[in-house]
Amino acid sequence: MTATTSQEITPDLIAEHGLKPDEAERMVEILGRQPTPTELGIFSVMWSEHCSYKSSRVWLKTLPTEGPQVIQGPGENAGVVDIGDGDAVVFKMESHNHPSFIEPYQGAATGVGGIMRDVFTMGARPVANLNALRFGAPEHPKTRHLLSGVVEGIGGYGNCTGVPTVGGEVNFDARYNNNILVNAMCVGTARADKIFYSAARGAGHSVVYVGSKTGRDGIHGATMASAEFDDDSAEKRPTVQVGDPFTEKLLIEACLELMEGDAIIAIQDMGAAGLTSSSVEMADKGGVGIRLDLDRVPQRESGMNAYEMMLSESQERMLMVLRPGADDKAEAIFRKWGLDFAVIGETTESGRIEIWHKGAQEADIPVRALSAGAPEYQRPWTAREAPAVVRAADVPAPDSLLGALKALMAGPHLCSRRWVWEQYDHMVMTNTVQRPGGDAAVIRVGDWSSRKAVALACDVTPRYCAADPETGGAQAVAETWRNLTAVGAQPLAITNCLNFGNPERPEIMGEIARCVTGMGRAAKALSFPVVSGNVSLYNETNGVAIPPTPAIGGVGLLPDLERMATIALKPDDEVLILLGETRGALGQSLYQEHATGAYDGAPPPVDLDAEQRAGDLVRGLISDGTTQTVHDVADGGVLVAVAEMALAGGLGVTLDTRELDIPAHAFWFGEDQARYLVAASEDAAQSIRAEAERAGVSAQAIGRIGGDALALPGEAPLSLTELRHLHEGWFPSYVTKD
């Protein structure tokens, strides 16, 4: 029987579905006829940028994805790495940018829900959520509304599912005024021999729908995520999904209970493109076909047609292929948890997706045409001219170093994010060992008797990427590696969320190409493979793109929690030591923006060999008990890092670098990479300097811990009480303004 057609497929209709004329011609050639409306919808979402990665795939293939610790790399719902003792960590990061700009609460909430489903689909219990959030300038009229809605959405969904939100980033930049970024990361733990995959192998098996009922929310969400915004973006509000975290919690428990047995052949989250993507991906990976009868799909709205059901992105839904004889057992479990369960089809030997509704065939498409047969573009790209290196003399020195520190610590870029993370339950499940506010979150693996933990971090510095995409891409990977190292963890692997503008513009495609190249170079040099990720393109409004923002999420292993470092200063009279070379890189620095009102020039260079040497040294110092106090030096430079350590520990520091060979403001505020601050006793400090010399790492004592103020020669001391008031005051004041 041939597929039915009930609507004329016009060029305008094809364009509304986001397909180019040549792609439409290819679709017709594949089918050998004009598509039905349902087939057009299926092609449009599966060939969208969001689902097919048609502009970025050629570059993503260059990333290192393998290593002895990698159980599953890119291509599944999430990446999986081995952490020993039969345990595995499952993790991924994804974007929900466009939905969050249109409807911040639901956009952010469903982003959290979607990324958690990617993780528990693999058989893992979610144990931690993180996020990377970027908003426009604080003074922009939309920023406060978007910030409040997104934070509330993340907290509302994560808190209700009982999964702690333990870390992330919140940044402001006018270049995100009209296109915010909401990137969500989830981490779960599983047994290494009980990982579940999405390949629907074998014909004649039941295809089962579980979870919530299907409605009309989210239709064409994947297509919307593959298009630019314009002045009419508010009209896209109906494409934003609506989440129910309480149903998600039930779905987690029901899926994990069923996974205790051997009932499941394959399982897939219904995420972007809903029933379409889940069925196509399962069939493609298993080398089979799938026949669906949409009359059996649980529906919460009347009169839904095949097009709507196949493209709906209603939340909290999963698709499974079950082993023969397992249907009744599976149904009993899902009914017990109060969830819908329906056998809606079967696997076939046809290699085709066949969709039936009310006795009519609505779609009949070769699976490979929708997956491997999706377009893949080698888009033209241009590289920008390398920016000039900024000299210290080009950036005015402040009248007071501590005065400049106060201004930086009290502003939106470096102020405390406590107001944000206190909206999240970061202690639920009681395994959070390091809370938000440090270099990396630390989560215990197992029960309270366990000494093993994982460290988690998210990083990227978009202003670096905008100035020099390759250096910025490398720096994002290196900083994530550095933050995991700073708590004593061995970095294992990364996920990513690559946020860029319109790839059809050569200058934007150049940003993608160079950022990915830099990421790959750093990941390879640091043995830090990419195991999962997401690409979010067309992040622009009326032709104005966001800065290139390749967010990196990293996971590391802490074998023994007794050998862990924090940023908080501890005993009085310890020595503070700066590890790593300081040249005073002020280009693209937060101090440069404070002093001149703009970011300019080249970002700090990234020396991956220096990163490796310094990081290995620091992990060794933590592991052998030489230090328990470490902080990486990043945004704002050394003086900001010292202030953060002092505030965390409630102890002051008397700083003294004696004779500097670079200007003082460049030393204290330069953002040179591959650097750490460590604290240790006088005897241990001598040992650290000797070990650093052997490792080829610069080591310099810069102060002594004690008192209740930060003190620099020639300046009035800055009390921690005053600094804390400034540091923690900006966010509460901002969000409560009339």
C-alpha cells in the first residue's frame, strides 16, 4: 500500500519545514514520489541541524573519542566511562537555548528533564545535574526575567526529581541579549556490565511506548532549534514543551526496575523530534525496520493526526524494544508506577519506517535515508586574522590593586553565584561532598562507607573563543581538566555543547571549525576524550550571532575522598604558593574590560605541555597529602583566586611578591593559563618548590595565611567582612530590583 496524501506539498510548505530546495529534491528522489505531510514532517526533523549535525559532523569526526577508560563514546544517548570496581559513569550535556529564550521556566525545566532521560536510558541512576547559563547584559530589559525564569525552571525540575544540582556557570555578556544559552548536563552511575543501548536488533519484537501521554506541545521543536530567531520569535511559544518532574521521577524508577532483569533489547528517550527520532535511531542502529500503529499511542488530546503524533515533543516518554515474552512483566511494572504502557508496533526486516493511522499508511521511508543518508555539508569557512598580543602597558594600572579587586568581585562577572545555587537542592541524595562554589563538584559513588567519588565541572570562556576560536576551544578543555585536577581527581573524559550562530555564514563556520580543532588538540594532548555531546547552531537573532561558546563538561575520578583538596584556606601561617608561569596576559581579561570598558587583543596562549606538567604535579601533591588546599587561577587572575580562597576559608592573606619582573597589575590580574595556587606548611612549601623544579613548573611563594584581611604592601588592608559583603551582594540586589 502506498502512503496517503491529504495536503498539497508546495515549495512554501517545504520551506516552512526548514528544508532547502535541493534537500526537497533529494527527499522526492528517495521516495520515488511526493511525500505525504507526515513524511515531510519526518524528513524535516531528521534532516534538521539539531538531529543530523549536517554542518558540524565533518568536524566532530576529528575529535578524539577513545581511551582505555571509555566504554561508550559518541553515538549513543550518553557517554560511558569505567571508574573501576565494576562501576561506570554515564554523562552528557545538551542545549535548550531557543525554548528557554521563548519560555524560560519550561524551556530550562524540560532541558533538565531531557538530559536526565538520556542518562537513565543507558541504565544509570542520575546522581548529579550541572548547567552552563549565559545571559545578556544585566541592564538589558529581558535579562532579569530570563535569568529568574531559567533558574526557577532548573530548580523546579531537578529538585522535584530528587537529583542534586551541584555546579555550573552563570555569565553575562551583551552579545547574548537576544539569544541566551541554557546548557544542561547530567551524570549518572551504573554497573559497567549493565549498560543499555538503543540498537533495536532482531525482527518481530514488540515496540513499546511508556511514560506520559502524547499531546501537541513541542511540535517542530527540533526544527525551531535549527533556525535563527527574528522579531516574531515569540510566536514560536507553542513549540516549547511542558514538563512534569513528578512523572519523570516515576519514569526513572520504573525504567531502572525493569532494567534489573533482561526484558529490554533496546531503549531510547523520546527527545528532540519525539517518536520520529526515537524510532528511526533505534531501527538504524539495529539494522531493522519498525512498523508503528499510531492508533495505539496514548494521547491526552483528541483528534491528533499522524503528523502531530510523530513530531510531538511531549515530555517524559520512552520507546523500548522488548524481548519475546517480556510484555506482561514490563507492563506490570509501569502500571505499578502509574505510567502509560502500550505496545504500538514491532520491529521488521524491511529496513523501513512504516507509520499507520486509522487504517491508512501515513509514511513509508527507508531508515538509512533518514539517518546515515541525511545531508552532510562541507560548508565553506573563513578564519579571522589573529589578534595582536596586548602588552601590560596597553592596559592602565589601577590607583589601588585592592580597589580594583573590590570592583571586580562586586560586579556581575565575578560576584558570588550563591543566590543561584541556593535555588537548587544540591544536597539531596546526601552524596554531595563538595558543594557549588569550588573548582569542581564532588559526588560520592556508593553509600556512606565508600571512599570513591567523581568530580564534575563545566567550563568555557566565550570571550577567548570570540577573539581566537582555536585557542578558546583548547582553553575550554584545559580549564575543565584543570578544575578536576584542582580537587585531586584524575580527569577521565568530556562531553560538550557546541553553541554557535548560523553555519551557512563562512565566518561562523570558521568559528566552528577552529573551536573544534582547538578542542580536539587539547583533548588529545591531555588524554581527555570526548564521549558525548550536542551541537546547537543558528543561535542568533536578526543576523547577529552569539559569541562562539563550546561548553565543556568534564568528569574525573577521586579514588580516595581522604585525598581531596578544596579552595578554602585552612590553618593559619601556611604559605601560599603560585604554580605555573606568569607573564601577565591581560588580553581579553576581566581586568582589561574593567579598566578600558572593552575586551581586546589576543587571549592568553594555551600551552598544553605546561598544563600537563602543572596538573600532574598538583594531583601528586594532593594524593601524597602535601596539600589539601588548591585553586586553579582563571577569570580575574591571581588576586581574584586568592580572594576566593580567603572568603571560602574565612582567613586572610598577607601578600608579598617582593620584586616583580612584570607590572603589578599584570601579575595580579593577568589570566595566564596552566596555573594553580596551593597552600602548605613552611616545610611542605620547600618540598613543593623542589618537586616543581623537577617537574619543570615555576613555583613562587606569594603570601602567608592569617588574619581577617587581604594585605598588599603600600595599601590599606581589605577586610574579609567588607569583601564578602561586596561579593555576595550583587545577585540578591539585582534580582530584587523594582
